[in-house]
Amino acid sequence: MNQVSNYPHITSNPNILSGIPIVEGTRTPVRSIAGYFNMGMNPDEILFGLPHLTPAQVFAALAYYFDYKSEIDADIADNNDTAKWKAFAESGQRPS
């Protein structure tokens, strides 16, 4: 895995979720934590919903999100594109 510069708990690996930023040692994408935050959840509530994460991991993911907000927001929008996922499912391919 490649640690994302300046974010000790955030990494990316082209073999995990197509290389999007994730919490190191997990398959939890930064976009998920950002999505929960954008729904109004505070860090304690995010930790309750994702108990496998530590406070440091959640705060690192939020710091990464705020520094790369437009990139992560675009990833959230792409991941929520139901037409894209329907076409993908119908193609018979498997996600990476």
C-alpha cells in the first residue's frame, strides 16, 4: 500500500477499490466517512457506525476530505450514480 502523503492513516492501493483513498488496514473509503459527515454525523457517531476504526483514523479521513473536498465529492457522486451501477451489474463484470 502507498501511504498518502501527510495523512498517516490514509492510503491507496490500485488493487483495493480501484485505488481510491482508504483508511489504512481496512477497505473503508474516505468517501464513506465524508458521506456520513455530510449527512450530519459527528465523529463520535461515525465511530459508532464504523467501530473497527479509531478516532485518529476518522479524523485523518476527515482532514483528507477537507483538503481534497472536490475530488472526494466527485467520488461520492460517481459512487452514487445508480445508472452507472445498473449498467455495470448488467454487464456481468465484478468490481475491483
